Amino acid sequence: MTKTSKDYLFVSIQILLFALYLFDFFPKFDIADFYSYLGLIFAIFGILISLISLANLNENLTVFPTPKKGSELITKGLYQFSRHPIYTGILFFVFGFAVYWESFYKLLISVFLLLLFYLKSIYEEKQLMKKYPNYIYYQKVTGRFFPKIKF
């Protein structure tokens, strides 16, 4: 599939937010050590989720929301629980590390990343539906960032 200007816009904003996350412009907040270390556990968990998800995608991986030519729809591994587990892992990491680092600034950037990933996933799913007719079924049974709870 052909990339559009939206593909480049989403990736550019994502890179900008990742770069901004490296800095810290606001004063830190103070929390109990328990919560700080809990944030670190979430950050490590996020790294693991992202790495496993990257391995699940293998050669289907692209930074762009539009799927690569010759790619296939992956619904196994962590993708059986979440349609966007890489985003989930990144979000666990950025929010968890922001809490561990006790940084308002990093929390703010994390909120912007959450919003970006939500909007990027909407566009990405429109592209995936064009390429994979059965994506609509996958979308109904699998949560966007977290597993769907079935009662």
C-alpha cells in the first residue's frame, strides 16, 4: 500500500514526542518510594511487551500506519490480546518511567503520546481494513490497547 502524508505526519509527531521525552523542563514531584518503584516495574513491563510485539511482527514491522506491501495480518502472540501491543508497551514504559522519575513533564509528554497513538491507531485501522477484509472481525474480538473483557 502507498504511504500518504498522514503516515509521515504521524511518524514525525511521534519522533518529536520521543525526542521531547528525553528532556525534563518542570520541577519533579515527590512520591513514596513504593510508587516510584511500581512505576519502574511498569516501565520494564512495557519494554518487554514492546520487544515481544516487535518479534511477533517480524518482517511485517513498519513505523508507518500503512501496512507494508506483501505483509500479512498478525493475530498471534500478543496480537491475540491487543491490536496495538507495541503502542501499549510504549505507553506502559513512558508512563511508568515518568512516575519512577517523578516527572510532571514526562507525564505530560506521555499523555500526548497516548493521544497520538489513539489517533494513529484509528488511521492505521482504516488502512488495515482496506488491505485485510477480515480485519473487521479481529477488531470486534480484540481490544485496541488492552484485552477486551468478556463476561
